[in-house]
Amino acid sequence: MKKIFLLLVLAAVAFAAYWFLIRKNQTSVPAQPPMSHIELKKHSEKFNKEIDSIVDAYLEIKNAFVDADSTAAKAATRKFVLQLDKLSIDELKKDTTSIYETAKGNLMDVKLNANSILQQTDITEMRKDFSMVTEMMYPSFLTAVKYEGKKLYVAKCPMAFNETTAANWLSNSAEIINPYLGKNHPKYKSGMLNCGEVVDSIFAK
């Protein structure tokens, strides 16, 4: 009698274990990996060429200010604005983050300050607008579009305006050639042409 009872108990335990395992496998959902943003990692060749054209035009403006040539600076600024207008950022919509809207807003800010250069008649005021273009270009715009072009350097002049106000500029060389004090400054002439230091660099990671 005891053997029969023991066998019944074992059978019940085995059935319960079997039923529990089967039901668990049927109702449980396999764990899924966490969702992550799909970010654009590599731009099209067309996009990068358009960004390169913008950077090249910016460098032309910078060089014109080094020479204290306001006419050349305005001509380069018109080219810069034209290249900005040609840029299509639609491919940034592939990024599920807010990168597209951020880049769009930054692009408008760059254009606004560049157009202000064209309205100025005093070279100092033009240089102030150029400094604002620089601030909009980096870190804002070039970071937003995930810049993939040639290496650029961020240089800083501690006394760009009134000998007390600092300003940055972008360059394709680590050599300091100051566009704010330049070659023909009314006070320093070319004596402060190399005033400043490299404070950062920009390049495709």
C-alpha cells in the first residue's frame, strides 16, 4: 500500500513539473535586445563635396581678412552663401535623432551671420560678423552634420576686438595667421599677425 502511495506521489510530482515546463515555454517571450537609434554613419560623396565647398569658401573669407581686403572678403562671402544654399541636408533625415532639425537650424544661423557681412561697410564690423559665422560653424554646424572632411584647426585670438574681446577662426593649417588683426592693422600693422593659439581640431573620427 505504501509503495502504491509513493508511486502516486512521484507520478503527481513528475506530471506537475512537466506541465510547468511546457506551459512556461509556450507562454514566455524570448528577451529582445534593447532598441537603439539608427544613426547615419557615413555621408554620400555628394554631401561631403558640398560641405567641402562650404569650408573652402569659408577659408577664402578668412584669408581675405588676413589681407584686410574687404572687397575680397565680400566676394568670398557671396560664394560662401551660394555654397550654403546649394547644400542639401535631406539625407540627414535617415538619422532617427534630431540631427536633421538641428543641422537645419544651424545652417540658417550661419547664413544669417554671413549675409550680415555683406551689409557692413566697416571691416571691423565685418570681422565681428565673421567671428559669429565661425561660432555657428563650429561646434554647432560641423558637429551637427558629423563633419567628415579634411582636418581643420580651431584657433583663438585673445584680443581680436578692442584688445579685450577674444574670437575664434577655422584654418586648414596649425600655423597661426590671424584674420582679426591681420597684415595691415591700423595700430599693429603686421606685428600681431601670429597672435593666437590652436585650441581645438576637427576631423572625421
